[in-house]
Amino acid sequence: MPTDLLLVTIAKALVELAGLFILGQGLLYVLAGRNRDANFFYQLLQTLTRPVYRLVRFITPKIVVDRHIPIAAFIVLFWLWVFLTIAKIQICVGYGDLCKPKEGQAAAPRLERLVSSGEPGVPRL
């Protein structure tokens, strides 16, 4: 795998992970109620999202209220994800067939093995 494709893929995965952490924290914010600060998982998600919130607080103007930083962080991550997805598509187009499965190689080898094994309950193609 070329280095540029690898770096874009890793960055995209990290952005997706950070976005899921923010969504999880928001869900726990609603579900845990007033005792959210005593919830271990909420504290864990707070710790994991803190670097993203600090970065967004640094790049946003001071007029943005601190309680809106999680929403701003999610929006920034969303647009970063869109940009990285477009970059990954451009890299794959530039390399041609690099991002496609090779001829003779199944896209889902496990599924192909299940279908060819003839196990009961698995439809034949």
C-alpha cells in the first residue's frame, strides 16, 4: 500500500473514531441524567474527546460558547471526514486498480468459503 493512501486511511479512521466518541458521549449525556459525572463510561469518553475539544476551542473564535464546543467539534470532524474521503477517492483513482480486489480474489473470502462449503442454511449461488 502506498504511503499516501495509508496515511489518508489512518487519518480517516481516527476522525471516524473521534466522531463516534463524541456521539457516544452525547448519548450518555442524555441517558445518564444528572449523575453523568459519576458514570465511568461518561468520564472515559470525556477523557478521549478532550484533545478534540481543545483543538476546536483553539481554532474557534471566543464568541463560541464552551457548551457549543462538542457540536462544533462534531461538525469539524464531519467536514474533515468528507475531505479525507474525497482525498482517498482521488488517490485510488490515481493509482488505478490499487483499491479494487485483484482478479480471482474475492471481495469477501469468508462468504465465498461458506457458500462453496455447502453448509446447511447457507444459500448456494
